[in-house]
Amino acid sequence: MESLFATARTEALVPRIREFVQNELIPLETAEHLTGNFSTVAKHLDAKRELVKRAGLWGLQHSVEEGGLGLTLCEFGQVSEALAWSPFGHYTFNCQAPDIGNMELLHKHASDAIKRQYLEPLKEGHIRSCFSMTEPEFAGSNPTRLGTTAVLDRGAGPDDEYVINGHKWFTSSADGASFAIVMAVTNPDAAPHRRASMILVPTDTPGFQLVRSISIMGDAGDHWGSHAEVRYDNVRVPVGNLIGGEGMGFVLAQERLGPGRIHHCMRWIGISERCFDLMCRRAATRELEEGVMLGEKQFVQGFIAESRAEIDAARLMVLRTARNIDQFGAAAVRNEISAIKFFVANIMLQVVDRAIQVYGAMGITDDVLLPWYYRHERGARIYDGADEVHKTALARSILKEYGLDTKKKAADLAATRA
């Protein structure tokens, strides 16, 4: 199926990546590394990163200008699926979220000074970063509502500074990160989509407080594998740490999330394929009674058939969307991006659940990989836009083509009531 979208580069790269993941990373998938803090496995993965560099597979996501191979989004999507065969794949190849999105953001919109100080070591894997947007006090489904502020203080020192105050959470991978990119309101009187900006904050800046690593279904984690609650208490950074221009925060967030959703969706397809493989192996080898295997039961055969069809359909949808982004830009395929986000997340979670069911009681133990995915990927239907938000956006866009502008109608009704 990948041959529909394969290129000479993917045909050369993907088998090498699959071989590396199989030989170097899957042996590290022990209970100790999957149920303990990520730092227990990170030291091993950092050694594997050196092997990736020596193999010439480092920085696959970068443009030629940045020292990468200049893969298209559609090509990198196929790479991402191969990396996702192991929970450690993306980190080992230094193309894990949130760093991959931050690298793209800094490359396109940061000053040369910021690029030298932060982007270059991030690209080399010497440091990590985090992205600070979501706030516990406001619904994440409405990113125009933020309580965090960045007030410009002119003449505070040799240079103008932003003074940042606010409360964030799900600042993923903040534990041990060298800097955060924070979304804060700089223009409170502007239109809703022009109020916020993105500002780089070194995590050793006075006032940056990592409150805790949030426990996710009983797993708080640490290092890259964590989600932090963060407070900004009179954090001062130079005005030169602004990414893009003032008021561009929402635009940059959308620019960052478009390709990011391709990365997520292809990673979810890789996860689905891994869980599908585990399910089929179990079905073919688990004996229910003498001479009768689990895979001979029609319920299990239904799980396998449905999963195969759904994964294949999801892959085609995502790679088609990636190719269209490459050709026409993310804005032109907003509907497709919304569709793949909720569709693929649900397919992945269905496959994980079916695989657990086929394993029976063993499927909920940490003797197998499946519970790790169940814990860490349930959020796929929530982050980067909840299912309901994407479905609503897609339906509204479709209905608008039929002459029903539901968004305008709701606005007009609200104005009438006011």
C-alpha cells in the first residue's frame, strides 16, 4: 500500500529504519523501561542516538538547508510510521514531539541569535524543549482564551523585556527541558485570534516553576516522558525572544499543528500496526483446547479483518492529506486534517483495545506492551483538538458548501439576544 506514495528516498530509508528499530530498540522494551520513569531508558537511548548519527539517519525531518534530507511531509509520514513500531523510535531519532514542532517553528520564525543559541543544540540532540499552551483554568478546545500574559516592560534594563505571568499544564517534556515556547497574551485589546504571541523562555529563568509531573492513569513519568504543570511568576525575558511577531501566536500554533497532526497520525498508524502484529501472533499461537487456536474463533477473526481494513484506510487518508499539504499548503486541506485527526485516533484505540481483548487477562498486565499504549495514547482523542471540535469544524465546513453557515447563524443569534 505504501507503494502508492513511495519514492526512491522512502524505499531506501524505511527498510533501514525498520531494521534499526527491530534490532536496537525493541530489545529495550522491558517492564523496567515501560513502567518506570523514562530516565531509566533514556541513557540507553542516548547511546542508540549515536548509532543513528553514524548510520546517517539523524535529522531526517530537516530541510536540506538545515542539514537534513529535505523529505516531503508525505515522505516523512512514512518514516514516522516505521519509527512508531517502538515507543522509543521517535525519541531515538530526535524527531519526537514537542521538539520536532519547536524545531520547525524556530527555523521559520526565530531570530538568528535564537537559532544559534537554541535551535542548533536542539537539532543535535544536546538539549530538549517543551511547548506551553494549555491552561487548567480554560477549556483547551478554545485556544483564543488564555490567562497567561506577557507585558512589555520598556527600559527595564539594557533591553526591553516581557514580564510573563500565568499557569500552564500539559507542558509535555518540561522535566529536564532547556527552554519552553510559551503562548501568552500580549495584545489583550486585539481581536481574539490576534491577542497571543509565542515567546521563548529558558527554563532556568527566575520565576519559571515546574510544579509537578502530572500523573496520567497512574504514571507521572519524568524526563521526556512526562506532562508538566508549570507556573510563570514574573518571568522576565528579552523582547528578542519573541517568535515571529506580536499577535501571531494563534497563526503560528495553527502552522505548527498542521504538519504536527500528520506526524501524530502516522505515528498512530505505526502503533496500530504493532498492536495488530501482537494480536495476530497471539491469535495464531494461543491454544484454547487441544488443537484449537484462538484465531479459529470468528470473533477474533472479525477483530483481525476489521483492524486490517481500518488501518489500511487510515493510512491512505493520512498520506493523501500529507501529499496535499505538500502541494497546496495546510490551509487548503483543513477539512482533511480535521478528518484524519479524529478518524485515525479512534482506529488506533480500537486496535489497541482489540489486541488487549485477544490477549485476555495477560493483555492488561505489563508483561506485554499493550497497556503502555492504553495509558499513553488514550489522550489522542483529546490533545491537538478533541474529537468533538474536529468533527464540528468539518461538519460546519461541509454544510457551508450547502448554504448553511452554522457559525454565522449562531453569531447572529447571540447578537440578537444581546
